[in-house]
Amino acid sequence: MACKHCPFAFTNASEEVQNYGCLPSPYEIIQMKRNTGHNWACHSNENSICMGFADHVKWEKENVGRWKEIDTSKGNLISYETWFHEGEEAAIKKANGEELRI
């Protein structure tokens, strides 16, 4: 179940933090998964997959027939903290296990 600020909660609070640029949109998270194979981590626990993301993908597969190629059981986690503070590229590199060089 998604928390109220999760992009997949589809609440006013989640829309607000997305509009501020604090969290990516659901579309951006799905594209990161498609492009990297990694999953979006929970913004309050980066050691766990975002349950809003996982539940939404499951719902789409079962009810709409979309996103059948997306497997949330595979891939590392893309950290919200790294994404927010250092950018998407750094977050993906971290998920890939690559060292960041400055």
C-alpha cells in the first residue's frame, strides 16, 4: 500500500510533491524501470521496494494487461535520496553498483 506522498498514491499530497520536483512522476519511475531494469525504492526506506510502485505494476498487469514485461522481482533499488540530492544519473549508477567519480 502506498503512503500518502508516494507518486503511486495519486493523492493531492503526492501530486504536490511531484510538482515541487521532490519525487518523480509514476511515468518517470516506470521509464526508469524500463530503461535500467531497476526498481524504485520507497522514499522513506531505500532498502525496500516502493510498495505503491510494485502494487501499481501488479494491478496494471492483472486488470489492464499492460506492463507485462515489467518484473519487479528483478533489479536493484533506485534510491530516492540519491535521486533527489544528486540526480537521476547518480541514482542509476548507484543502483548499477558503479562508483561515483567527482
